[in-house]
Amino acid sequence: MASSVEQIRDVLTLGLEEEFVLVDGREPVTVPRAEAVLARIGGRLDGRMHRELFQTQIETNTLPRVTAAELRADLAETRGAAIEAAAGLDTRLVASGAGVLSRRPLPVTQSPRYLEIARRFPDVLAEFESEPSGCHIHLGTLDRDRAVLLGTRLRPWMPLLQSLAGNSPFAAGRDRGCASWRYFEFQHWPSAGPAPSLTGGGYERAVRRLMESGTVMDRKMIYWFTRPSERWPTLEIRVADVNPDLNVPVLLALLVRGLAATILAALQADQPVPGTDEHRLIEDHRLAARFGLAAEGLDPVSGTLASAEERAASLLEFSRPGLEPGGDLETAALLLAEVRATGGGAAQQRADFQVRGSLSDVVDGLVKRTAV
């Protein structure tokens, strides 16, 4: 199977979307300056900076990349340009899974689509207390059927990726008692959560049911943790909080590609791959959001409960065939050790808070770590 894994891996590219909140340069509160930042950036990023649902957020995305070094350099370039544009407006760019200090109501972006979402789902938007900001991994190039199949097979590992990325313990001025408040905020959307197990034409049937029932307004509102992208020929992984440390998104992207290459090769060779229990999967996502790196969950390989550290070791071993080409196994192991050493984004936010009990210090720390 080794040659098959290498062939599959060689054609899988990586891309990342990062969502950020915009914070005033003098006060630690989010501010609705997305349009001004976008205008200031102009054409510098070739259309790789976008509006988000709320005017207090922006999104940047990388180009498709092959190596970890290329991906990291692209992330640094897009972040650097966004930071510079925001600074010219006395605004700071913050990579946090939720707005630490936000004012309600959150201002909706004045675009036709977002205004229509606000019109159709006013009760959902009224529930949001802060700006949920994620990091989305794009794995390509994949046709729709292959992306759906792979998304289903990747589901057992999503809670672990969520644990590694938890970075929103504070939101809207409160300690939320969790690692990822973004997860809980996003559950307000009726389509949020693990993707259903789908094969063949199941994805299109599921999309049709969601749209006909009014659960979603359009295909882009399907907020499953794994889904085919509606913009690119990729599988999109939507489970992670955005993180200020560039090691985190690079690590997650490498782990996803290693898993994908290993799984696709196994399926091609008619070999079994780990599955999951639906109820356990939902519980593991909740535990990942609550406890982050301290969460226990089901190890897809052994089928037993294990710590995040044990499951990460299991993931590396299982996906070794997909990680070894190009040196990704060594890089992923190194980045994983660095993330564990810091305790993750949520732990770093809590450490900043404990110095003086100040949410302003939390925001300042995030700003410093977001800078590249």
C-alpha cells in the first residue's frame, strides 16, 4: 500500500481559511471596521481577504500549498498584510475563537446574503453573544463524491483536532468555563455538528432536504464539521478555533492530509478503516469543547477511551504511511509537542488572565501572539 499512499498524498494540496476579530487600538473591545480594513488592503492579497457575517470580523485564506513551509509562509503573508491594514485604522487583529469583549447586538455585514440570513434566522443571530471565529482546512483536489466519502471516514478524529485547537475560553466579557466557546456558540445554527455518514448520492439528498425544510438558506449554510466546499474542489474541515500560534493550523493541516492519504489508500486496497459510534462522537465533541487538551475521548484505532495525548500518538501511528513522505511525520510530531508544551490556546489565554484578572491582558496577549 506504500506506493499507493505516496501517490495519493502527492496530489493532495492544503489550504487554510482563518477568521479574525477586529479590536479597537485603544480599548480591548471588538469594532465593526471590516469594510474599512478591506478597503485599505485593496488588491494586495489578490482577493484572499473577505467579509464575514459580522462587521467585527474578517477572513483570510491561503492558496493551495504542498509543503508545511509553503503553507506557513502563506499564512504569515496574509496575516501580516491584514495586521498592517488594520493598524492603519487604529485597529488590532486578534486570532481568538470568540470575541473576548464584544458589544451586542453584533453588527451584521451589509451584504445581500448576510442581510437575508439575518432576515430568515433572527432568533439564531439573537443568541450569539460573541463572534465565533474558526480555522478551516481545505484538502484538495477532490471531486464531490470522494470528498463526501473522505469526510465521513475522517469523522472519528475530528474531536481530537478540536481539542488541539480550543482557543475561546472567554467570550463577551465572561469566563465560559470551557476551552472552546466558539463550539457552543456555533451550535445555535441548526446545521452545525458532525457530518452525517453519507455515501454515493447521499450528500445531494441531504442538502436537498435541508434546503426544502428551511433548515438552511443555501448550500453554504451547511455547517457540518466536514463538508465538500462550495467554492473549491476540496474537502473542508470546519472543527477548529482560529489560533494565534501558526504552529496550530499547520499541524492540523498536516494531520488531516496524513489521515486522508492513509484512509484513501486503505479504501482503494479494500482494507478496513476505523469507524465511530454516532452518540459517542457527539459526546466527544462536547468534551473537546469543554476540556480541550484535557479531554478524554474514543480512540478510533483501539476503540477505547483515551487522553488527547494518547489519541494524538495513535493518530500519528495510524497515519504514518500518509505522513512519512516529505518529512511530514517528523514535522507533525515536533509541532504537536510544541502545542502540548504550551497547553494550547485556551490555556495561554487563561495564563494571561491569571496575572491580574484582566480581560484586557487576555486581548493584549492574543494580539502579540497573532502578530507574525
